[in-house]
Amino acid sequence: MSASTQSLRMPEWLNALRNILRFLVRSPTSAFGLFVISVLILAAVFAPIIATHDPYVQNLANTLKAPGNGHLFGTDELGRDIFSRLIFGARITLTIIFLVSIIVGPIGLLIGAASGYLGGKFDTVMMRITDIFLSFPSLILSLAFVAALGPSLNNAIIAIALTSWPPIARLARAEAMTFRKADYIAAARLQGASPMRIIVKSIMPMCLPSVLIRLTLNMATVILTAAGLGFLGLGAQPPMPEWGAMIATGRRYMLDNWWLVTFPGLAILCVSLAFNLLGDGLRDALDPKQMNRR
């Protein structure tokens, strides 16, 4: 193969990403999930352009208007446009998802990989801590952390992150235990590589695909937990257009003004379902048996 041909070859990681995207698009369910998440990202990025009204401006002469008449999804009890608040609420949801992911992913991956490779007392201590976290429902434990830290969006993100890493660590530990006796790990050990180097350079990359799948599936729980905290007034504070908080304020009027809770509820449902479907698609796309069939 000539040098010019080698320079034109697609990088291996980019080729793998293209194959995964092709697999996701071919599956109707994962394609739907990918589409909804893409719409969420676009709505968050272009919220000032897409929104038809200022989501924070109150108009008491225009309260509780039904969908239509210049307000696609109607208005709330303060005359604010619900469609615009949903669009800007996508920014809050995406911020929660992004920050929780970059906190939970590396922490859970490192703890799990280290526990699975090192074993012994370290593994015992870390897994008992993990068991304690897993013994409580995530929402209940998040409520306890937010109650201690104080109600705010930042504290809600911290609380959700503190309750979301144990499943990632458990999965990474199980993966690491299958790899620690591999020949390439033994070779690295014979070459004098330190345990931390082996964990970071060899174990963690092998655990990464399974962790990414779990993280994607876990995002539905993150969204529901964030909405639950917002509903209880412990997450994003007014007048921020957080979807759970919108349902909380609209529940007092829901019998006569159904749109106040319907549209935020549908947004939470669709995005949570999309992440579940995308996670299922990623699991199939990264399955070696599926790869061999492609």
C-alpha cells in the first residue's frame, strides 16, 4: 500500500464511529432515540432563535391561555409562553446530563477498574460503600444530599452525581475482573508497569464501551431524578424553566388547564425514552456478535 493511500485511510476510531452510527440509524427504535436527542441538543443550542417569546417575561393579562392564538403550547399562570420555557428548559436538562456524565463516568470507571484489578481490602471496602449507595433509591438519596447542601440547580447536579456512580463502578469492576488475567496484562506487569498505569492504560479502555452503554441508559434515571427534585422545589429554582418545576407549578391548575403539565411531562417522557432506546441501540452496536454480522 502506497504512502498516499495510507494517508487517505480513515482513522480507526472514526471508522468505528461511522459503523456505530450506521447501525443506530438502521434500527427504528435507536434511530428515534438518536433523533429526539439530536432535537434536544439543537433546541438547547438555538433556544434564543427557536423560542417565540421570552421565557421569563410575565404578562398577567395573558394568563392560562389555551394552545393557539400566538402561543403554540399556551401560557402558564403568569402569562409566560410554555413552548419557549420548554425550549429553554432543554438547556437545563442538557446541562444536567452533561455535567452528571463527566462526573459519574470517570469516577465510576476508575473506582470499578481499580477494585476489579487490585482486589483485596480495597475491593472489599469500595464495594461495601457501593452497596450502601445502591441500597437506597436514587431519588431518596438525592433528596437527602440536596437537603444537606441546600436547594439549587448546582447542588441538585452534585446530589445526582453522588447517587449515580455506583452502578457504573459495579459494571466496571465486573469487566475488570475478566481482563486482569489476560496475557497482555501479564505482559505489562512483567515489563514493570505500575498497577495504576495498568489500570489507566489497559483496564479502563477495555471497560469503556460497557460503561458508555450503562451511562446512556442511566441518563433516563438522571432526567427523572432531576425532574423529581425540581418538582419538590429542591432543584432549579424559579423562575428557571426546568421541566419538573413547571409541572409542580402547573399541577394546581391541571384540572382546567391540561396543557400546563402535559407538555412538560411529554418532554420528560420523550427524552427519557430516547436515552433508553439509544442505550439499547449502543449495546447492540457494540456487541461483538452484531459486529461480525455487519
